[in-house]
Amino acid sequence: MKQVNQALAAEFGLSADEYQRVLDIMGRTPSFTELGVFSVMWSEHCSYKSSRVWLKTLPTKAPWVIHGPGENAGVVAIGDGLAAIFKMESHNHPSFIEPYQGAATGVGGILRDVFTMGARPVANLNALRFGDPKHPRTKRIVDGVVRGIGGYGNCVGVPTVGGEVNFHPSYNGNPLVNAMTVGIAATDKIFLSAAAGIGNPVVYVGSKTGRDGIHGATMASTEFGADSEEKRPTVQVGDPFVEKLLIEACLELMATDAIVAIQDMGAAGLTSSSVEMAGKGGVGIELDLDHVPQREPNMSAYEMMLSESQERMLMVLRPDREDIARAIFEKWDLDFAVIGHITDTGRIVVKHNGVVEADIPLDPLADQAPLYHRPTAETAKQPPIGPTADPIGLEAALLKLVGCPDLCSRAWITDQYDSTVGGQTVKRPGAADAAVVRLEGLKRALALTTDCTPRYVQADPEIGGMQAVAETWRNLTAVGARPLAITDNMNFGNPTKPEIMGQFASAIKGMAAACIALDYPVVSGNVSLYNETEGRGILPTPAIGGLGVLDDAADAVGLALKPGLTLVLIGETRGHLGQSLWLREILGREEGPPPPVDLAAERRNGDFVRHQILTANVAACHDLADGGLLVAVAEMAMAGQTGATLNPPPAGIAPHAWFFGEDQGRYLIATRAPGALLVAAVSEDIPAIEIGTTGGSDLTLPGGVTISLSSLQAEHARFFPEWMDQTHGDASH
Amino acid sequence: MQAAIVVFPGINRERDMAIALELATGHKPRMVWHKETTLDGIDLVVLPGGFSYGDYLRCGAMAAHSPIMAEVKRHAARGGYVMGVCNGFQIITEAGLLPGALLRNAGLRFLSMDCHLRVERADTAFTGHYQQGQTFRVPMAHGDGNYTASTEDLDRLEGEGLVAFRYAEPSGALTTAANRNGSARNIAGIFSPNLRVLGLMPHPEDLVDPLMGGTDGKPLFDGLAAALAA
Amino acid sequence: MKAIVTVMLKNGVLDPQGKAIGQALATLGFAGVGEVRVGKRIELDLAETDPAKAREAAEAMARALLANLVIESFSVEIV
Amino acid sequence: MKAIVTVMLKNGVLDPQGKAIGQALATLGFAGVGEVRVGKRIELDLAETDPAKAREAAEAMARALLANLVIESFSVEIV
Ligand SMILES: Nc1ncnc2c1ncn2[C@@H]1O[C@H](COP(=O)(O)OP(=O)(O)O)[C@@H](O)[C@H]1O
Ligand SMILES: [Mg+2]
């Protein structure tokens, strides 16, 4: 085994200062295994050393929040004595190396974070960002990631009900795969990870340990260079069948009183789970690795402690319930092993073959973990884009926009995800702004969405951060739900660069402002830094996962137009084209400031729309986002196979700005009772204007140009199937 | 009617099925663990959808050898009713209760979407609440639903009127486009010769509630409840 | 003793995976590839030390589980 | 000329299929089965008549498409 010294510490990703700190804590040269424990616990991924100072500024409280950040997932009360438990997590780097397994194990990992708290997972979502479709690698990555998400989620039987997909060259060498899981538990049956009870057994369940993904946590915390192909550790392969068994077995055990504490083995596997459980409980832990179920012969303590083999959990049990627990796991054909016990030493002691391989005091390992106040540089404000002329007209622009990769139909993707398993999916992907999933046996339903507009964040991180939170809130509102809380996944570049850290800090600032204004706290999240390839960062991408609740699933509205309705636009339209998709797709310019976000107006407009939905004045509703008003009309028309006739824009605004501007805080409502709706809007000072009527099978623009729904649909549907299926052979899965 | 749903490790649509059966019969079906060995007092045995044993070797192959399957075969031999949906259909064919096999979908991708089924005969316990020739909408969600059988078996199924459902256009037309997984002769479901064993790929149990987008699947369960009442 | 069970789709059973691979190879610029068939190779570590008995056991496993004789055929090799 | 490309998971990479098959065989009462590994066998009909060139071509196809070298290794046999 290699000599432990500063050079080895550097290889493990510890700086000279950090290594010195290890020496100070230990009072001696650490063993190889100890150095491994420090390196993964102090990695960016586990310690949040660059981001922590900023994350602390996020609002995390509300009367309905049961557990905010700090647990495996966030927990909010949703009524009927139930809690929603949810979190989002990234698997960006693994998905670049091996797209199928990287994405699949990402789904597996986030599922475990949720069911480890006692929740039955009821929905998955995913926020994906890929490189330029023309880049030679992108297609393979998209194909593998989509198959991987489906392969895992379909098999475990959790419906995949939503998500988002963007393309941009900045993701060419660094796709983003952010997976979100939502589960349901009784509010008085939530399981936490703080260990307790001196002498209580520490139990390992699930799959056996192999040499999978060793140093995955540190890999996720370093940027990719050209040599990353050689550096790749053994890729983790997911086993969704075992995950399914693990869900059922854990939930069965959780119905008893056997569990004192439970934690999934995620990044840095046995190390982080045992260290965190003991640390949170203020106790010590002793592990005897001889009892760890092993898949491969001759594994060292170091390998077992750092292995990231999937589908494993660690629990502390009541000693008198060990037999009940063992019987349940045996019934489900899963490994069950007592691998240690809780001590009062405040230390983690790891034995293997009778030798103490690690003996580390837990408090300093946590308290003295590095914490960086990294320098930040503010992103320069973008100058306004100035007046624009419309070179191609509304019709051509609309057809181009609905067919572009960022706006085209996602059916090719969602058709590969089982969205109906469970029998509770009220709004499937594409049917509404947020997915709606009813709670089995109840009227109550959850509304779920993920959103972020990275080009806005790049142009102005604070507004972009605000916008991302506001857009999720708007999407939940647009189905009639009461937004409750968010989870986030902060995907950024290299934090040692002041401009990247500046993006991070500003995005957090904007997110926090939106959370406060909308009463919409952050209850869980994840940070993924070093998303760069050869020095070029990705667009800053704070993906937001929003969760809301509907007291009655029957109140939910979708996008689909029906004939005989009036279209009413809620919110103020100035025709903001900076950073719009129209500007990028039609003029080829990625410029300007993003649309401003007026949080007070956002809230007023949203509360008005939700009230109208809940009083049954709304037949269909869609928030206005990428592509603006005309794209929203087109999407609603296609969803309902019903055309619309649009009024001319008000005086003083150019048609292309009116129809494609991306002003925030707006909704398009289709209603049978426009009169009542407009009166209500006026009385509450909500900007509202009739913009057209529905019917027929064409979209009729002001001036009489008509676009048939079938031609719109053809453009909309074309991109993915043409890109993916013409040539693609499926050799590996 | 007393129904039982067999729970194999990896199955994941047993809850959906229980909801649909309860809706039609007014009481909860019995959940039977795959290691149990008796189905006494059961009128209808349902093998639900999912990924038994991860579908790792072939879909349904390992579940077909579970202890309960011997009893399911005896139940069928006694003239009992059996319905296998999706993975359950795959298990039934692997167990030899119905002929043929389910191959990978022709496009090699998982297919999760609504499809339309044409009812080939309405004089069975499973289809009594549909009209012959009627089409109905139903979700499907599978990677291996491409039904295949020897030409002789296919001809026999056709000749004896044992094709239950075919993938069709909403109009009832049998097109290649409607047959997304590439099944032989658009076959989506088949009966045993005594019409008491049904295997089908799509999921009628997931379309029994207007809130989930429709009730096109409900007549199948209502029909069963009516036919097996007593 | 090791047994290798090879399971292939029977002749006449359409092999969509093989077909797709053939097409993909052609688009990748590989010329002169005719039919492509895809099957499974299952390697079994057997405690049995007698080759004849090992073969018999592996054949029994193939018939019972590893191959679906409706659509597949198998062969066994002992190494 | 026919090339047979055998693709197996690399040593150390989890093989969920193999594991599940091993368990199923045990449940079926087959004793003495140790590790089970599952891989793919891809049979290619090649127009090429020179064995060395055929092998070279098949190896190139395996690297380009048939094997996922991150987790799999392959071997080629010419028959
Ligand atoms: N960006 C963030 N916003 C809010 N909470 C966060 C964020 N990043 C991490 N957290 C919280 O920090 C804790 C540790 O996260 P993580 O290391 O991802 O947990 P795990 O290992 O269980 O997946 C969790 O409670 C998580 O919700
Ligand atoms: Mg966790």
C-alpha cells in the first residue's frame, strides 16, 4: 500500500492546508484508510466546502415545513396527516462517462434518499441539460441517459411524471442529469439518520459491496480534463430490481418499531453514512468490516469504506428487534448483516481482519471540515438589445420555434418513461404545466415541476435564480395547486474562479428573494460544482424542483384547449426580447438582460389565477415561458387539438415583441366566462386582456394568416425522432 | 367474485390492479405472495404487471417457476379464471399456459403511451361488457410486448377465435402504425381454448377513473365482476 | 468446471436487435455486413467435476430456465 | 466469413442479470452453481474472405458499437 504523505493526500484531492488539518486532528500520520475517509468527507460533494456559506442564506422555514435541509430529503406537511418528502440530486459526471448507468444510478440514489425517510416514492422527475445536438457525442449521451432513467424508474415502478430538457453547447462535455424523487409518509412516521443507543447494532442491508466507484465523491468534485478517460473509476452499475426489493423491505420494516436510525449509502458509501449517522447522534460507531457482505474477494478496508456500490442502506436497530428485521430482509432475498455497534466514544473505529484500520474522532472530522469563503466576481450586466426588426414574420418564426430542440415535443423522451404505474397520474407529461399525482385513496394530489432557464442565469445570475424559483411556482399555480416548497440542484462551474463563485452567490440571492416573496422555502437540495470541460464552464444551472398541493385532484386543470372558449392573458406584457428564444433562434443572438422578475406582481397574478381555477372559471391554463405568448397558444392548441383565432396586439407594441416576448409573471387562461374573469381582474388590479377565442383546426393570426394544427404538430414532433431513430442501433441495452 | 393478485418480487402494478378490482367488485382482492402454494376459494387469479426478477433473463422467465405457479396451473386446469397483464402475460406464456412469447418491442424502446384495442369477441367473461369490434383506449408500458408464435399457433388462435384484442386505430382499422411493438397480426391479447385464461399487454387497470383520463378499461373489470358473481 | 450456455433466437424468429445493429454498423460506414444475430452467453461456474455430468446439468438448466424453447435454441460448451 | 463477437461485463463490474439467474437456478433446485455471468454473443455475416481482415473489421465494429468499453470487454472469433 502506498505511503501516506502530502503527495498522496493531493492525489486524493486534499490540499496542503487540508492535509495539515488532518495531521492536527489525528496527532499522527493517518493510515491509508483514514486518509481515504478524510478525503471523501472533505470533498466538495460531501462537505459543501465552497457552497455552504451561501446555502445558509436560503430561507428554509414555513409552518408546513417538517424537516428542511440537513436530512436525507426535505419534508413538508400536505394535509390528511401526510407529508411529502422530496429532493433532487445530480449525477452529471457519471452520466458523461457512461450515460445509461450514470443516469440509472442517479435515479436509484435519489429514490433511496427519499424512502430512507419512510416515504413510499410516488413520482420521479428529471432535469436534463445536453450539449449541442450537432456535437458528435450528444446523441449517444441523450439516448443513454433517457434509456437509463427509464430503465431504472420503470423497473422500480415509480412513475416518471415530469422534467425538463435543454440543449446548449456549454454542456457538450458535461451534461447535467438531475433526478428528483417525491415520496409520501405519515407525518408521525418519518425516519431520521441520527444514531442513538449505545450498544445498538449497526446493520447493513441491500446489495453486496464491490469495488464500484471508489473515489466517486471526489471525482464528482473535480473538473474533467482530457485525461478523464483514464481516471475513470469502476463504473457503478445499477440494479433496479434490488432497489425495488429494498423499497418494499424497508417500508415493511418501517411499519414496525425496529428502526432507531436509517441512512442510505450514497456518495462515499459506508464512510459517509456511518460518519453522518454517528456524528448527528453525537455518539461513536465501531464497524467490523469482516461482516460486510462482499461481492469480490480480498477487498481492503479502504475499498470497502469508499465503495459506492449501489442499493445499500445502513440502519441502527433496537437490539430486541434484530430478528424481526432479519426475517423481513430474508423474505425479500436481500443481504442483512450486523456490521458493528454504536459506542459512546465519539469516534469511528473501523476494524478489518482483527486490525484497527481507522480510528477518527467524529466531531473534528465534521467541525473542522474545510469551509471556504471563495472570492466572488459579479457578472457584468448585459446592455439592452435595442430595437429589433422581425425578418421572417410571425408564422415562420412560430414554426421554427415550436420545432427547435428547446421547445419541440418531448414525446420521444416521455414515451420511454412509465408515467402511469401506480394508477394515480392525473396529469401526465405534456398535459399540464406541472405533473399532478393523486394520493392513493384520497382526493388530495401533489403538483410537481422542475424548471430553470440557464440562459437567463448566465446573463444575470440574480434575476435568473429568482426566475427559476418563480417559474416553478407559476407552473404549480397554473394547474391550480398551492405551492409549498422547493428542492434545488445547483449546477455550476469551477468555484475557485471568482466569476463562477459570483454566479453561484448571486443565483442564491435571487432564489432566496423569490422564496421569501412567494412563501416558498427550500427544504432540500444538492450542489454540483466543477461542471467544466477544459476550462469552459456550463451555463449556470440552478435547477429548481417545486412541489405544491391540490386539496382535490379534480380541480386540476391542464393545457388542452377546447372549442368555444375565450383566451385571456394575465400579467403585463412589455415585449421583452433580451435572452429570448426568438432572439436566439430567429436572429441568432444570445444577448441582452433577461426579463425582469417582479415578485410582488408574480404573487398577485398567481394568487388570482389559482383562485379562478379553484372557483371553476378556468377550462385550461398555461404559464408563459420560453417562446412567449404565441408559443403558449400553439402548445395549448396542439394539446387540445383545437385551433384559436388571435386578436391583434394592443397599440404601441411590435407584433413580434407582443407574441414572442418573455415577460415574466404571465398566464394564458382559456375560459367559458371571460366577462366574470375580467371583472374580477379589474377589481383586483390584475392586468388581464382578451387575446382571442378557440375553435376550428387552425391557428389564425391577426391579419388572417392561418397555420393548420397539423403543420404545427408536424414541426413540433419532428426533431427527436428524426435525430435519434433514423440510425440508432441499440447494441448495449 | 373473489380475486387474488399474485405478488412476485419486482412486480409493480399490483396496487393499480387491486384498485381496479375493488372498484368493480366492491371488495379488496387477496394479495398472494409468490411462495404461497394454495389458491383455495379464489375465482380469478391475476398476474399483474411489473418487472418480476428485474426481467433480467427474459421477461417473466423466472417468475414462471415460482412455487405459486404450479397452483396457478392447477387452478387453470380446474377451469378457474386467470388474467395476466403485461409482465403477467409474459409469465403466463413462459409458464406455457398460453402459446407464444413476447419479444423486444420492434423499435427496441420502452413504449409508454395510450394505444387502442379492438375487441375481437364479446362473449367471454373478460369482454362481456364491451361490444365485439369496439375499440377502446388503454395505456401501455412495456419493453417486451412484441407477441410472436409459430405460424401454426397463430393460425390456430385465429381459427379457434382465441385472439382477444388487437392493436388498432381508434376507427378499428388494423394498421402497422397502431401496432407499435410489432406484434404478430396486431395481437395484444389472447385466450386459452376454454376462454378462461386471458393474457394481454396493455393496462386496462390504469384507465378506470375519469380523473386519470378515462374509464375505457373499466368494462373489463365490470364484466368480470358480473360474469363471476355468485 | 465451467459451462457456457449460448442461447440464440431460432432461425425464422425475427431478431429486431440484430437488425438494428446491422443498420447501425452500415451507418457507421462498415460495409459488407450481412445478417446480424444477437444472442446470450451465460457462463456458469459449476461445482461438478465430471464433464459429462456438468454438460447434462447445464442442459437441464437451459431447458428449465435459461432458454425459452418456443423462440430460442441453445448449445452448451464445457470448458 | 462469419465473425462471432462475445461481449462480457468486465471483471468487478456488477452483473445484476447473472446474480438473479444464479438465485433463480438455486430456487429451481440446481445445486452447485457458483458465479453466473451473462454476456452477449453477436454473430456477423461478413463479405470479407480473408480471416485476418475479417477479424480486424469485427474488432473495429466491437470497439465502435458492439461493446461499451467503459464496462464491457469483448473477444472475436472467426469461423
Ligand atoms: N443547494 C442546496 N439547497 C438546499 N439544501 C441543500 C443544497 N445542497 C445540499 N443540501 C442539503 O444538504 C444535505 C446533504 O446533501 P447530500 O450530501 O446531497 O445528501 P445525501 O448524501 O443524503 O444525498 C441534504 O439535507 C440536502 O438537502
Ligand atoms: Mg442520503
